[in-house]
Amino acid sequence: MHRSLRLLAALGAIALLSGCASPDPTGETAASASGSSLSGTVEVYAAASLQRSFDEIAAAFEQQNPGVTVSPVYDGSSTLATQIGEGAPADVFASADEKNMAKVVAQAPDPQVFAANTLVIAVPAGNSAQVSALADLARVTAVLCAPEVPCGAASQTLLSNAGVAVTPASSEQNVTAVLTKVAAGEADAGLVYATDVVGRDDVEAIVPAGADAVVNRYPIATLADAPNPAAADAFVAFVLSDEGQKILADAGFRAP
């Protein structure tokens, strides 16, 4: 069956399960009680900025499909794309931008955009360096994502649009590393995604001017040589479903 048709079928199954599911005294849903025909492991390669929401999505997906284990690998999208291009046995790729998805077009011929994100300036709680705008990043110790990483490419565009030149103290391979250094006080500021600071009390977020003009779109795809294509298609369908989209929205992601 063509991959797009399989995905539509999986979306229909997700909608049916969601409509039928209801809690029982044991906490088991009707969907999981009915038994899913899916089994095995789904290896999901996902951008680091998706970790919190994809961990929740994975748990919900596993509850509806008790025979399936979701095994996520989180890193910078460029790193993951390189690994996939070199033959990593992934089932699903979720990138933080369309550029890195395009690098593996032979392995991921039918990507679907499922979320969007924008940048904020992250500072340690208390903001001792008194950062308030992009221009301040030129005078403080700032960390950025490396230019080849989606958050780095977006950061360069945002800074260029504002006419600000920044020499970062370090260039990190994923957005999680940037936020970790800021939260630890190793940097006065860094550019991260808006979703990365949701629910954190060790950092503060400043929305810079022009952030709305630099939007990263997140595509997801089942890989053509996925070891477990049926479960992979079902996972992608779950991410695109109302339930998956609500989890992403609650984490601060924008609608695609």
C-alpha cells in the first residue's frame, strides 16, 4: 500500500480509537483493552526541542498500542539527518526544520509538517546581566546553536534581520545544550525555542522583536526502509491526530 494511503488509514484508526476510548476502574482505556495489532519497537529520531512533548506522545501512543515500544533518539536535526543518511535503522524522523528533512528525501519521501516554533532569548533566573533585547547578546556571554542546526540557522536569520553581530562563547549542536549552559549560569543568554522554556523556573524568556518573522516548521515522516513500517505509520498518524496536536500545543508549539 502506498505510504500516504497507509498514513490515512492509520489516522482513521487513531480517530476511531480516540472516539471509543473511555476510562475504566483499572485505568485502562477501551482502546488498549481492545488490543492493537501493532507490535515491536518504533525507533523515532527527533529534534532535541521535541523531547518533552514526544516523551508524552510516546507514552500515550504506547498506552493505546500495548505491544509497541517507542524508542526515541533526540539530537540536533542535522546530526540525525546525517545518521539516517548513513543508514541508521530509524523508523521515523521528526526534524526541527524542512531543510534537514530535505537532506534525506530519498529515505523520507512523504514528510508532513506537524508543528511550528519561534525563538526566545533565554537568560538565567534573575537575569543578572540585564538582557532585554537581541542587541544585548553582543555585550554579554552568549551561547548559540551551531549554524547547521535548525535553531542555529534560525538564530542567524533573527540576528541578521535585527542587524546584530554576535560572537558566541560556544556553538552547540542542539538547543538543549544551549539551554543547559544558560540554566547553569555558564552563559548570560542564549537563543532557544519558545517551547524549551515552558514550565522552567531556572531560566527566564524574553521574546525579541522580529521573532514572529522567523518560524521553524517541523516535518515528520516514516522512513522508506523503516524496520517497523506499520507501527511507524501509526506513530506519525498519532502525532498528526487531535490528541498528538493537543500535547504539542500544551508544550507551546504552534499549529503547522
